[in-house]
Amino acid sequence: KPIRQAVGGIVILDNKVLMLSSRKSESALRLPRGDCRENETPEQAVLRVLRDEAGIETENIKQRVGTYTKANKKGKIVCHHWIYEITEPKVLEFWPAVDRQRIWLTIDEAITASADRHISRLALHSCSLSL
């Protein structure tokens, strides 16, 4: 079974971080994220995911905040996550996943909202708003 390749974006605007309403848990908020498609670089994937899931367009990937691996209980790597920081986003009025609510939080609120998401929390602690 191939190792899953996933990307996520920390979108920053006016010192706030973009979070999306979760599809799985009604009250939860999540960083925008998704999987890489075949023959797609992580950079290409994060731009597509941000546009489709969050209605965000940008030419400015500020930095890769981190690359994280996830292992199963036996210690076998099952997923690579690339998390990018995005500044100067263009916020679209319409986008494919328009059912997902966009919520802008302070960095501390975003970290608190990610309490059950280890990789998101690590990435948020490593982004420019936390430094």
C-alpha cells in the first residue's frame, strides 16, 4: 500500500489564521488540508486544496512550515504531511466546497481549536505568527 501524501495550509491574513468547519465533526475547526494527486507536487497540491476547500488563491507560498510523518501502531510510516504558510491570500466569494465555513482565528485560538490534531498544532507553533 503506498504511503499517503497529504498537504495543509496555514493561511494568514491580518494576523489571523484561516480555519474551516469540519466535515466530520460539527463543532470542530480544521486547517485546510487534502491529499496530493498522482504526478502533483506538494506545492501544486496545496494551491489546489486551498482553492477547492477554502476558496483561497495565492501565488505566495511564504514557506514550508514543516514536513511531518505519521506512523501506525507498528511504527510503519503511513503518511507524509507537508504544511505550508500562505500570506497575501486572495479570498474568493465562490468555491467548490462553499458548504465549509471559513473562520479566522488568532494563532492561540487556532492552536486551541487543533487540540486533537497533533500535526496541525506542531505546524501552527512553527509558523511566523508563533515566532
